Amino acid sequence: MFRPLFARVGPTLRWVRHQSTEACQSTIQPKAGTSTTLRHLHFTDTVSYETGLGVQEKFVAANLDFKNIRSRALRQIEAVKSGKMDTDEGPAQVSQYEENLVAKMLKDIKPGPLVLTFQFNPVYTGGKREKDSHSEQELEIYNFKGAHYVQSSRGGQVTYHGPGQVVAYSIIDLNDFKKLDAKEEQNELTSDNDIPQMLKKDRRALPPRCFVNGLEQSIINTLSSGHKISRSMSAASRTPYGIDSFRTENTGVWVAADAKIASIGVHVRRGVTSHGVAINVNTDLDYPNKFVMCGIDNAKTTSMKEIWEKENQSREVSIRDVSYSYACEFAKVFGFKQVEHYDVIAENFIKGVDGAYSHGIKEIL
């Protein structure tokens, strides 16, 4: 394993799990008024990392635009109710009917929760800790076997993406989710048709550390219970992946103290999440194991294929199957009731032409 010459000498500085993360291991549930359906878009062709970022940014921007619209609507209504807005006929007024109408309009245009899954061409990406810390000449070291380096806005340090790996970007608003305590879990939550909730301020957002914890659990469940996704297969005929994995003091998911199978790096803007996870399915491990990944010395990257080979299991699994399984496990962890899967052709999606989406599968959880 090679550490670049410009890397820090001495003990590696890295993000270590905070003890309070353990408190996040409780039920997560969408708040009232939030869609209980998760939409999953799986991009079927291998694309560049830059293309994936562009697709992600379109959906993130839509979420941020909606939050701006909602904030303006709330300010207007509050101004009217407080008597701070006047008309020629006196103080402005707003009826309950008008409030409900605005709330319904907001609910109708609110972007839904989304998971995007990709398979990228070989690339090394740097997290925020790497930004502006190295020269272009220093970064040329990552031009390995046709790969290159791209700086990103996610958390963490350098990691690898490439063929044989599922990259899943989760785009949700953390303000739409909460942890449930024991008392709340016993009570039935309000229906997602509770329109007035759209105009209520609730500052109890799901903490980012709990979001990361949820991502890790989604990966752990996928490796253990994931399976081939098909309309024609009965539940009894589905063979789970059966890979045991766990958390450590370092973020991500591990199969041994020195063997990491999945990485995590996220970004949060005004509560809207982006980036996400990378699960190694049948990745060419020469790429990640050539360098120190995520700033963690004395650790290597492994894959589902490598684990099965060591166990003398001859198994084949597709990127699509693992992507679909991950979306389902993510949905279960975050309290959704169903998942709508769609296969997407990236080129058609980017151009906005017909035929970008193919009919997918709806799964009731």
C-alpha cells in the first residue's frame, strides 16, 4: 500500500466516531407530512464521476429551491398574522382555508426522498479535508491505471470509485425525519396527508451523525440480507448475500478489523443531504489498495466477491441487484413504507429526452 509523498508524517489524523453516535441507534421515522415512498433511480450504464455529480446536483438544487419557496411563504403568512402587512382596506388577513391551500400547494411541489445509484469509471475523489491542500503535480500520483483525481464537497478524505462498485447518493431533508423514543414508537404517527404540517416549524431535525449511522446500518443489512431483485422470484427462492459486517471507531462498514468493504462520505446543505456510500461488489481492488484510503493506515479494501472466494463460494451478483437491495434496506432503516425502483439511461436523462426511465419495480416494505 502506497502513501503519497505529500501525506502527513506521523499519526494519521482522521474522523473518529463520537460516543454520542451510539445514541443514534434507535428508530428513524419520517415526520408527518413527509412522503413515505422512497424513489430509487438506478443508472444502468457506467458513467464518469463528474456526470454523477451533475445529476445529483440537479436534485439537490430542486430541494434547496423548494426550501426557499417554503420559507418565503412562511414569512408572508407570519407577517399577515402578526399585523405587519397592510392593505388599502386595513390589516391583511389570511383564513384557515387559505393557509391550507398554500400548504397543499407546497406539499404538491415538494421534492420526494430519493436514492441515486451509479457505477463510475475509475476515479479517486478527495473530501473537504483534501481541498486546496495539494498541488496539481502532487495529485498526478492518482493517475493510476487510467484513473484521475477529482475534488468533491463531501466529508472525509481520499477514496476510490470505479467499476464493480455501487455508489449510492441519498437526497433527503433531515428536517423531515426524527428519532423516535420508546413512547413515540408506541403511538401511531400522523398520516402523510396531514397538509397543515407543511406550514409548521419543527426544528427537531435528524442529526447528521444519526443519518450516517443509518447509512451504515443500511449497508450492514444489505450485505447480510440483500438478494437478487426480480418480479418473478418468490421470497423463498431468494438467497441472501450472507456477509457479516460491522461498525468500528472509523466511519464506514468493515468485515474485519483491517478490512473495509464500504465507505461513507456525506454533505449537508440546509438539512439537504448529498453524496453517500460506496459498496465494493466485484471491484478491482488494485485501485483502492494502491494508496491509503480515507486516511486509515494498516487497513485494506475488500469486496463481496473477494469474501465469497475466500469462503469457496461461487456466486455472481450484479451491480443492479446490490443497488436495488441497498435502496430497500435504506428505506427500511429510515421508515419508508415502499420503494419505487426505476432503471435510468444516463445520457437520455441528461439530455432530457423521452425514454430515460424504464419501468421499474415497486416494493411494499
